[in-house]
Amino acid sequence: MAENKDPATDTSATAPPMGLGADGDKVVGLMDTLWGAATGPDGVFGDPITAGDRVVITAREIGLGGGFGWGGGTDGGAAAGGSARKPADDAEATEAGHERRGAGFGHGAGGGGGGSGRPVAVITIGPDGVEVTPILDRTKVGLAAIAAWSAVAIAFFNVVRTLWGAKR
């Protein structure tokens, strides 16, 4: 008889993909943990603060990004299916203080990420009901306006240049 598993408590349903190796599985597990913490209710809403007969809660916008990768390869030596080294190469390497040991192989991995958050609203709960007060980010609005007007100016000058060139 098949066993029914609860998706909320069954961790095998959200386990990291297999085949990445122990380190890859750790990275995927860490990313899942961080993503869940930042985007869950505790990441988006602040702790309630009681002030008299009112409760105030902040709401945030969260932005996350990241990536990682890994790979490996060979130097194309005889063991890798490439051309064999000449004995002169080995002699030169030995004279320079380097030791050759056949085909070279290397691998590496790296990753990075970042995040940001900003307040977007204050939620006030009191005897009169619930009030949501948006927080206006003037810098974000100003940068968006500059970008929009820059695009309009570039389009305008392109049209003028095209028409001016057509009259000549």
C-alpha cells in the first residue's frame, strides 16, 4: 500500500537535486534555506510593535539574486586525447624548476549573491481599524523618471537625425 506523505513536513519533496556531489548539494540546500528565510513572512513583515492601543508592523520589499557554477577540464595532453608532449618540453620545464606529470586536469567552483530590502509600508492596527500607509521612495521614483526622460530624448534625437539626413 502506498504511503501518503504530507508535503508540508516531508523534506524529501524539497531535497536538493542529486548528482551535484556533496558540496553542490550543500550549496543548493543553503540557497533554499536563505531564500525561504528572506521571502517568508518573517522576512517581509517586521515584528509587531505595540504603542499604546495601536500595533505597528512594517512591510518590506525584498530583492535577492545569486548564482554559482563549477567545471573542470584538461590541458589536452596525451591522456586527454590530445597530442603528446615533446621530450624537449619536459626538459625545459625541469630547467625552469617546474615538474611535468603528464596531462593536466583542473576544476573549480565559485559563486556569489546579494540582496536588498527596503520598507514599502507601515501597517497600523488600532481601535479605528487597520490603516496601511505606503512609504514613497523618492530616490527610486526620481531615477525611474530620469531613465524614462532619457529614453524619450534619445528617441527624439534619433528621429530628428533621421529626418535631417533624409532632407539632404
